[in-house]
Amino acid sequence: MSDELKRLDRLVGTWEVSGGAIGTTTYEWMDGGHFLIQRGLLEQHGHQVRFTEMIGHEHKFGEEPGTDIQSRVYDAEGNTLDYVYELEGDVLTIWGGFKGSPAYFRGTFSTDGDRLAGDWVYPGGGGYQATLVRRAS
């Protein structure tokens, strides 16, 4: 596991989501520690979305692992979405599709690491504020 991927360990746990989407999401390591799995149930604009996301370095058959931390989201309606994760200090950026995309989330962890607040930004305007608060274990 790369150091960059290990830093995402601060996401492990169950989070209450509020803002433009409301619900719960849980992050846990897959056996072996090469992938972080996010499972969630969110409601946005009266529509429920259940999803699973696999986060890690892409490692194609016969090739070396990629350097970016990529993910793919699978939802219960059959949609797939791709993201790139980047954590610098306390700032988490989740790029929609590719690093540098005009669609992204950028949020900052609180000092104790139990709150992540930021904004989803979409091209042409729009987006929404999101706050995640870790549930006590």
C-alpha cells in the first residue's frame, strides 16, 4: 500500500452526511489493505441513492500500479462514476473523472479529524455544500 493511500485511513468509520445530500456513509479497508471501500445511502432532492465505491491504485494486468488514487462508484440503479482522490494535509479533493476536472469535491478535516466540510463544485455552476461528521464508535 502506498503512503498516499494509507493517508486515506482517516476516512475509516461511519459518517453522517448533511448539506445538499443527507444520509450515512461508511469507509472500511478491504482485506489486504489495497482498497478502501465506501458504502452509503444518501438522499438528494428526494431521491435515494445506495452505492458502493472501491478506492485504490489502478493495477492493470501485467502493468505496474498507477500513481493516482482512483475509484469507481457503483450504485443500485446501475450507474458507474469514476473519481480521483487527492489528500494534501487536511484538504481532501475528490476529482470527478480525472485530476483537474471542473467537477470536484474539496473539503477540510477538522483538527480532531471527526468532521469533513466542503463543497461539491460542478461545471457551469451548481453543486452543493456537504458536511460529514464521524459517528462515535
